[in-house]
Amino acid sequence: MSVSEIFLLVAGLAITVITVFLIPVLLQIRRVGAQVEKLVGDLDRELPPLLNNLNETAAQLRTLTTSINRKVDEVDRIINVARQASETLVCSVDLFRKNVLPALTKVGGFSAGLLALFSFFKKTRHNNNTEE
């Protein structure tokens, strides 16, 4: 046997061994490729409806957000009106307490004094009538 024949024998054996080891690997790659193809097909079928649902949900969220923003604006206006009403009420109470209440107190005191005076005159007159 010559060197070239030995080389050819070794090369043939190496190719055979490599082929024996590569066949299961290639079969596994083929199975993986089939699974990837199936997955891509599933994604192709399921992704468009999912994206449509996501778009609908986003549109509903935009509508809901717009509605909530309007309601918040309305509540803000109501709170401002209530704040202004409370400030007006506080000012009115202060005015009443500082201006009207002292005048009412004076009128009440004057009325009480008049009633006491009339009561005194009435008793004096009644006493004078009973003495005669």
C-alpha cells in the first residue's frame, strides 16, 4: 500500500465518521427548522388578531383617558366654585360679626333697657293706684 492509498483510506474513514456524526445533527436541525416553521406559522395566524385587540384596547384607553380628563376638569371647576363660595361665606360672616352683631347687641340692650323702664313705670303706677 502506498501513501496515497493510505491517505485515501484515512480520508474515506474520516468522511464516513463525520457523516455518521453529522446525520443525527442534521436531522435535529431539520426538526428544529420544522418547529421554527410551525412557530412562525402560528405567530403569523395569531399575531394580527392580537395586534388588533391591542389597537382596540389602546383606542378605548384613549377614550377613557379623555373622559377622565373632562371629569377632572369639571371637578376642578366645581372645587373652584366651592372655594369661592366658602371665601364669600367667610367674608359675609366677618362682616356680620363686625358690623351687624354689635348693632344688634346695642338694639337688644336698648330694647331691654326700655322694657325695664316701662316695667318700672308700670309698677310705680300700679303701686300708686293701689295706695289711693
